[in-house]
Amino acid sequence: MWLRLKQIACVAQQLAPVEQEICDILGLKVCYRDPGVSHFGLENALFPIGNQLLEVVAPTREGTAGGRYLARRGGDGGYMVITQCDDHPSRRARVDGLGVRIVLDHQSDEFINMQLHPQDTGGSFFEIDQQLGEGADNIDGPWHPAGPDWQAYRDTSRVTGIVAAEIQCDNPYKVAARWAEIATLPVKAGEYGAGIELENATLRFVSCTDGRPEGLGGIDVTCHDPEAVMEAARLQDRVTGESQIYVCGMRINLLRKSTR
């Protein structure tokens, strides 16, 4: 029984310029564009980061959930924390028992999806999914939302993984407790506030200090070459700190990957 951070989704007013920034600054490659999101009035692009994924979605028409989220948060920003589990039925029962509304759920022979209502979780969208079939639990294995061969598009020359997601909230400890209740994991105190340790990453819950409302405010990524990332970000005026850049309305903190 485990829960790992598998994918981070952000939302942009326009896909193409953000996609280009991600490629230019982080050195990532698009592995898939899901035609199914057009049903929701969206277009998207997915990028492997090690054995995880970064996704950007953008509205293609008026009146979409993504468009409303952009308006509510005042522009591009983090959108969803998407996790992978190996025990979806028990987690679905847990969510139902807690009275958490489900925005979207889908099940096939390959994949089970469960997207939770942010008004019932606080902070941002929280999604719990399970891959099914051969190699499903392998962290480098199949991941239905990323297309049939996402692994072939990995480029870890600059960034190698996502090790934290930072959810900004009006009441960090209350929101952390709610997410922990859903995830059946303990809340741990850190110098930043409250946190939840997943199998491969930390969820940090912090106060809103950037003038924007609740949402997914940032991520931490491990880097083989943070200098190259910073230099590329500087060329596009995306540097916001000594080891921090700002892409698609999200703070991205760069952590040098240990060579030991």
C-alpha cells in the first residue's frame, strides 16, 4: 500500500508559449498530447521528468473548469497534484466515507482515475490514480495519461525528478490534515510548516504569501545541471531566486542531484 507523486499539472492561458519555455529552460521534451482532453475544452502537453510527468493544460473555449481556475487564481499556475497508488478500491472507499466529492472518475482495463473536488480537500486539486496491467507498479512502467511510450522522450540532462509540491493555503495545517486524512498518512511538521511524505516526494502546505489565492504554488525538482537551467531562465527573465525560477505561474526550486 503506497502513494507516490506521479504527475504535476499546471494550467496556462496559452499552451504554446509555456510549452516552449519548459523545453527551453528545463530541457524537457513533449511525450504526448491527449486528444481526450478536448472533451473538456482543453489542449495539453506532457513532459517526462525522470519517472514522473509535468503536464500543461490550456482552455480552447470559454466556460471550462481550467478557464475558471485561471480567473480565480489570476493567471497561469499550478493546477493538480496527481498521485499513483496500488490499492484504489480501498482509497475510493475512504474518500466516499469522508464525504469528499469526486469531480471526475473513470475506470478501464488499464487505468483508474479519481479527481477530488478542491472545495472538499482545500489547497488544490488532489488526484489518486492507479495503473493496471503488466508492469503497472513499476515506477518506470506504463502510465496511461502519458501515452504509449513516454519513457522514450525522457531527457534528464538538466532536471531529473520532482521531489516536492508546495500547496499554498489560507490555513496550511487544516488543509494538510485533510489531505493526510484522505491519503491515510501522518502530517509532519517542518521548518516550512506542515508536510506529508509520499513514497517519493513531500507535499508541503504553506501560507499564501504571494498575493495569490489557494493553489499549487510550486514544485522542487532535482537537477543534474542547475546552472544550465538558471542560465536559460535568465534569458527569458524567469529567475526569481538564487535557485528558483518561475514558469507557468509556478515557483520551481532547483535542487542539485547528488552524484554520490
